[in-house]
Amino acid sequence: VYSKTVFRFDTIAQKQVATDVITITNSGKTPLIIRKIDTYNLRALSYKMSSMTIEPGQSATMELTYKAQSRRGKQNSNFEVITNSPTNPVQVIKIEGFIKQ
């Protein structure tokens, strides 16, 4: 279970950084293994997982950082969290926001 599926940073200026945290909870009966986080080579996004294996009933956090750099305007991107979940093996997380000059 994901605490949110959208990383929304509203409006930031160029070269600013936006951050967010998503909590992933394992509601299953076996360990949930994060196999891959596919950012599609989105250089503006970085992440840090507290754990790549989540025991049943436990949670892990994903710290997200979006660096606006020289981008501007409306931002809409996605990345995927790929796990061994039998019911939801691929979770798409959306990134939304606006970068002003």
C-alpha cells in the first residue's frame, strides 16, 4: 500500500529543489521486495529507499528529490516502483508541478 501515488510540488523556481516522502506498507503475508525503481532516466529525480525488502506488516520510506535545474513550465512525469507483489507488481508514481523562471 502506497501512502500516495502523486509527487506534487506545486510551483518552484528554477534551480530549486522539491522533496517528498512516500511510505510503502506491506499488507501481504510474505516479504515485499522492491526489485527496481525505474525513473526512465529522469535526471531531475533522485530517490532514497529506507529498505528494499519490507516484511509483512512493516513499512519503508522512499525519499524523493526533484531538482528543477534549467527546466521551466508545467512538469508531468512518471516513474515506476517494481516489486514482487502478486496483485500490484508495478506501481506508477506521477510527478506534477510547475517551474517558474
